[in-house]
Amino acid sequence: MSAPARVRRAAIAVAPVVFVLLWSTGFVGAKYGLPYAEPFTFLALRLALAGVLLAALAVALRAAWPAGRTSAGRAGVAGLLLHAGYLGGVFFAIDSGLPASVAAVTVSLQPVLTAALAARLLGERLWAVQWLGLVLGVGGVALVLAPGLAGAAGEQGTVPPVGVVSCLVALLCGTAGTLWQKKHGDHIPLLSGTAVQYAAAALALVAVAGLTESMAIQWTADFVLALVWLVLPLSLGAVLLLLLLLRRGSASGVSSLLYLVPPATAVEAYLLFGEELLPLSLFGVVVTTVGVALVLRPPGRRTAVG
């Protein structure tokens, strides 16, 4: 095997790990940015900046653009679902007072929902051991977040209904967006197609923000740093990796990587901010990792289910 081939193979192997690490830091941007801007305004600005940067990069590299209105429209629909719907729902839920741990458990159902629908809509088939992995993933996430869930319940007593509804909307949009992207996104250029996604999502969020928010922004150092982090490593790095992984793997397999985000976030919070990481949470990290490994392992000779 040639050196370039080995480098490419290694890059493909580490891409899921890099994606999880980048995606899991999204809570940092939300934590530091939301106090200074309302959720839809914040997201609209983030996605507009990311779209402009990607469009400029596509022009500089002379990359292809979506061919015709059909391809551009499909990219726009993916953007509305994956970015405006999913991210907007999560940001609004947290801003409305829903504990981040509750939101994480809710959206962690996405891999199971994606797998169930992918079997019907995309013809994907999961083996029995992979379904076991999906179940272990849900259980592991619950174990990781159990201390936080108990603390949130003890401190707040009840969760805001509007936050729960918003989180469920995010779950449905994220699932639909993943399936749509897997079905229609393979033939859309990655850089320019993602720029179109961001443009469509930003326009929708600006419209919603104009109707529901003041759109005021406090340009503090914390807000600027949070915005830069969310635009560059998250909207450019992590999202491009997500779309690339969807091109190479199944929708259900790629979605299962989202199970690793809450455990990674818990570990990062422990290392960076000194937040408590209890033995139960550590056990949940192990269970979640085993679950994802079962989903992603080669099928071998087993019986397909679904």
C-alpha cells in the first residue's frame, strides 16, 4: 500500500472520532453564547457566517455547485431539517429552561428512530446484534446523564413543556434530515451543497427570529469566542465530517455516533471545568462505547432484522 493510500485510510479511520470530539464541544458555544443573544438570532448569525465562508471556499477551489434547482432544493431541505430544525429546536429548548441533560437524553433517541425508518425508507438492514447495540447506546447515555437528570429534577421539580416539545421537534427534524441527506445528498457537491444548506437555514431562522425575538446581540468577548468556535470547528469541521460520513456509511450507523456525544461531553466537562464524573457515569461511557461498536461492526454471518 502506497504512503498516500495509508494516510487516506488512517484519515477515514479517525474521522468518526474527530467528529464526536468536535460535535461534543457544541455545549461550550451554547453555554457561553446564549446569555448574549436569543437562540434563533444566534443560530442565524452562526449559519450565515458559515455559509459565506463555505461559499467563498468553494469559489476559491473552483468546486462544483448543485446542478439545477432540484439539487439546490434538496440541499435547502436538508439545511432546514438538520440546521434550522434540529439545532434551532435544541437551542430553544435549552434557552427555555430545559436542562441540557434532559435534552441530550431526548435527542439520543435519534439513532434508534433513524435505524427503524432507514429500514423502511432506504432499505437498510440491521443485524440483531446491531439492534442490541442501539439499545445499549440509549441505556449508556441514560447512565452517563443519570446524576445530572436527578439533580435537574431536584432543583427544578418540573421541566418546561415548551422545552420538551421543542426538543421533540429537534429529534424529528434531525432524524428526517439524516434520512433525507443519505437519500439525496450523495450527488450534491459537499462544499457548495453545505453552503446552500446553511443559507436556507439562516434565512428561515432570520424569519423566525424577526417574528419572535428582539434580535439584539451583546458583543462581549465570550460571545465572540463562542461564535468563532461554533462557526469554524463545528459548522465547518464537524458538519462537513458528518456529511462525509453519511456518504460512506449507513444512516443508522452514522447516527449511532451521536450516542458518544453525551459521554464525551461529560468527560470534557470533567477535564476542562472540574465537573463531577461519578462511577455510574463512567460505567455509562463504557456501555455506550460497546453499543456503538456493535452497531458499527461488520455484519458477518448473522440474521438481519427489520
